[in-house]
Amino acid sequence: MRHMFAGANLALIINRQTKPTYNHVFFTEYIFDFHILETAHANPYLYPIYVYSSAEKVKAGDRRPNLSPEFVESFLAAVGAGALENSPEVGQRSGSREVLYPEDIFYYIYGVLHSPTYRERYAEFLKLDFPRIPFPKDYESFDRLAAAGRRLAELHLLKDKDRWRWQGIEQRGDAKEAVVGKVEYDEKNEEIIFDAKKPPDERYRIGPVPKHIWEFHVGGYQVLSKWLKDRKGRKVAPGDYVAIIIALTETDRIMKEDCDPAFREMLGL
């Protein structure tokens, strides 16, 4: 993780050998806890986009892509690009067919790993080893998946929240404070209840939150439930929680509407 301290960086987090369902992939710009994706099974591995020669703060020109020359050569050939260069600012895409940035490749990988078809098609293999990433068949398939992967990464880093569409998720009821107690989900009304032990008129509730978003998992964690339960007994900022709901809602949509069609077309499925 020293490469996350040495300078600006981003990284994939991926587990090896996941059970029973593969959703053990995430994105970070920080160091992370050992159990970020799971408490009981496989350990997470960090894949920084850039590696630095020193743990001290260095200039952007002193970083190099965390990709082997052999892989880079094969990947550039697959998409018809001529070179791989460092981005001027970590996180950018190149926007060019001729020159790729390491971020382009990492976002492509992130897009592939979020395709439901990929996860289902290789489910048995993903229980045994690290995920394998197919080369794109052409620039167009690469660009579609990289664009989806970048949007997912931005959502998972909670970037530019002020520009998000807030989708009408709001408080219901007259509770004055959002204090976490016994967390429950009201399926009929599509509401998340922060403290179900309080009298009905004192419960802090927000909605609408569809059931499949309430149940959305990253790794071994049900995100919306765990976030609240980790803060039991505390007053929380509802805006922070709603941002996570929107990020998960958009993640679900992008996986189904962007990642999956692009992946299936790339493989001719």
C-alpha cells in the first residue's frame, strides 16, 4: 500500500476465491481495511494503477503504470492503439484512439467485472482463483466498457455528489433526528427505518428505496444495512446515506444497461 502514500493514485480491490456469488470488486483512492470486502473468506488484494520508486512524495513523471510490458503490447494491439502514456492527472481517460492511459485499461477491467453476464458465465472459476479479463475485440467494445467502468469508479468514490440527480429520495414522517437504532426495511412502503423500536411517529424513515437496492451487496456486505448498523447509537447525516443509495441505484443501472450489453456484444453472446 506504500504506492497509495507516495503520490496520487487509484487502485482496484479484488478478492481471490469468492463464495458463493461474485461481487468482490471495488475501487479506492486510499488505503483500506483488511476486511473491506469480506469478513470470513478470501482476503482482498490491492492493484494500484501506478507504482512509485519511492515512498516519498514524487512528481507525476516519476510514476509508472502497474502493467507488464507484455500485457501492454497485447492490449494496445487488441484496440489498435500505438502507445501507453501516463495521464497528466491521475484518473483521467485519454480520449484518443492512438494513445491510451493506464486509467483507460483499469476502467475497462472495472467495467468487465461489473457485467452480470461475466459474473454468471465464469461463476465456478471465480470461486477458485483470481478473475481473468478478456482482451477487447476492438476499440469500440473497449471504449464502451471503459466508459461504464469510469462512471462506476466515480460513483464508488462518491465523486461530484453535488451534480447527481437525487431521484426524490427523502425523509418520511416528522422525526427530528436521524439516530440509528434497530434498522428495518419496510418492503410495502419501500422505506428504510433507522430505529424501529421507537414509536411510529418518532421513527426516522427515508424512501423510496426499492428492495433490490436495499439488498445490494458489495463483497460479503449488504451495503445499506451495514452502513447504518456500523453507526448504531449515533446521529448520522441523512445526506451522506442518501448519496450511497443513489450510488448503488446507479451502479445497478449501469451494470445492467451499459456493462452487460457491451460485454455480451464483445463476446458475441
